[in-house]
Amino acid sequence: MIKAVAAGPTGQQLADALREQIRIWDRDRTAQPTITVYLADVRRPAPRRATIDKTCIRMIVSYY
């Protein structure tokens, strides 16, 4: 079982977003999930993948 738990004032939103990505991956187990995390001040264009922006980071979830 994979779980997502987050803390802080917007922790619930982060955990919900991660759970949604886990559900998407669960529907296609042949896809290889990759999570890439950048510091928030390293601005990159938002890709056409799941992007979770937080105060300190930008987390990108993609499947290959």
C-alpha cells in the first residue's frame, strides 16, 4: 500500500494531489512514475504533467 501524508497549513492539499497521482498510476501499472522536485526559485515552465507548486518547491509527477 502506498500512502501520502503531508504536514503544514496546505498539507492536506498536497496529500490529496499526491493521492490522485497514485490513483492515476494504479490504473496503468506499466507506466513508470517519476517525481522530480525543484526549488521554487528555480522557475521552469509548467509541463503538461501533474505539477504541484508549494512555497519552497515545484513537484512534477510524470509517467513513462
